Amino acid sequence: MVQVSQEKLDRLEARFQGLEARMAAGPTGEEYVRLSKEYAELEPVVSTIRALKAAEDERAGLEEILSAGGDEELVAMAENEAGALDERIAALDHQIKLLLLPKDAADERNVIVEVRAGTGGDEAALFAGDLFRMYQRYAALKGWRVEIISASEGEHGGYKEVIASISGTGVYAELKFESGVHRVQRVPATEAQGRIHTSAATVAVLPEAEDVDIDIDEKDLRIDVFRSSGPGGQ
């Protein structure tokens, strides 16, 4: 992944501060909508940048303690904290890079999710049910709304197939990489002899299509009327 320069991070934070000032000035109409949208897009990025800066400052303070030496107990404590901070700094840096990836035009759309049991019989249906419940719980944590469109339940529970719509903020961006084949190896509840089974389920995540208004001029329409020539023709 490409390294993000400190200069770019500083520019993003400065832009965010500028947006905060302009929002505080009380813009109206279209300007308010535009500023609010940009503010919402930058807020998670800038929050992560600030968290990274705080972690780096804390790490620099620990480095001073380690360089000075002295009390062994204090040094040992600083070494432990430094290790944890190094992991946090790496995680925050990675998160910033992900947040700065180019956005997909469909990222903010709601989605249609289809979970279909694959190979594995009744256990595959149970696995498909587990997958779908996982998506339902994740949606609940994110504050999204899930509505089941159709479902075909398995004989011993789960689903042979279930289709649902999930609506909320940034749903497609979060779920689009779930599409594909999911597999699990486990001892199923339907197995009496304790053997491990491999089951599969396919997941499809599609962004909802946008409503499009189409105007058709009457002069572009052609209406043909046909009448049967035989008995009983209409």
C-alpha cells in the first residue's frame, strides 16, 4: 500500500478545521448541504489522523524514558507500553490508508444480499442461516435496517436461500467484499458420529439500482393493433 505523506495528512486536517469554521458561521441552503457532506466524509479520516498523532507523541515520550535508562522497573514498563503502542500506530496508519482509498460511486447505496446454501445438504443450510444471522447482527450494530424479501428455510433449520435488503449509511462500502463462496469445516448439529463436515454457501451483495425517470415523447411511440381473421378472433 502506498505511503501517505505527512504533508497530505496535515492538509486534510487543515481542510477539516476550515470546514468546522465555515459550518460554525451558519451557512444556508446548498452551501450547508455541500459543507455537511464534505465534513462527514473527512471526519473519520481526521479522527484517525489525530489518534495516530497522539499515539506517536506518547511513543516519543516512552523513547525518552528508554534512552535515559535508570529504574529497571520503569524501563520494563515503558518497553511493554512501547510494544503495544507500536502495534496501535501500525494499525492506525493502515486504517488511514484504507480511508484514503478512492471511493466507489456505489459505496453509499443500500444493498440486496442473497445467501444461498451450497454443497453440504442440511449442514449447508444451517451454515447459510448462521451467515445471514451474522449479517443481521452486524447490521444492528451499525444501525442499519434489514428487511427479508424472500426465504426458503431448510428442513433442520437455517436457509436454503434467503434474500434481504439492507439499508443505511455506507452499506455497500462495508459489505461489498462479502460476495463469494464461504466455507466452514465443523462437526454439525445434524452429525451423530462426530465427523467433521465441509459446507459451503454463496453470498451475493448487489447495490440497489437508483430510480431513473424516463420521459418518452408520444411521437416516438408506435401502437400496432392486430385482429385475428379466424373464427373467435378478437
